[in-house]
Amino acid sequence: MRENKSEKYWFVQNFSDKEEKIELSCELVNLLEDVKDKGTVSLKPFESKVYTLYR
């Protein structure tokens, strides 16, 4: 995670050659795909995602 006075950013990376799942505890904006994600999210092999809080 990186943050400044007004924003927080989460960098999620799958370093595996298998699909992995993560659980998001709140709704976040996926900045690379410009969509909102919540709940269980799948990451393809070697996929990365960058999130910020939904406002």
C-alpha cells in the first residue's frame, strides 16, 4: 500500500502460475480496468491490480 494525505493505493500481484482469489473487505476502484470491485476477486496468473477507495 502507498498513501498520501488524501489517497490510499493498494497494489495486488499474483506471482503464481495459477489463478488466485482475494477477498476485498470494501468496494474499491480497480484503476487499471476502471471498474469497481468488491467481495471475492480473481487474479489470473501473474496479473496485477491497483486499487483505491471508492468515493
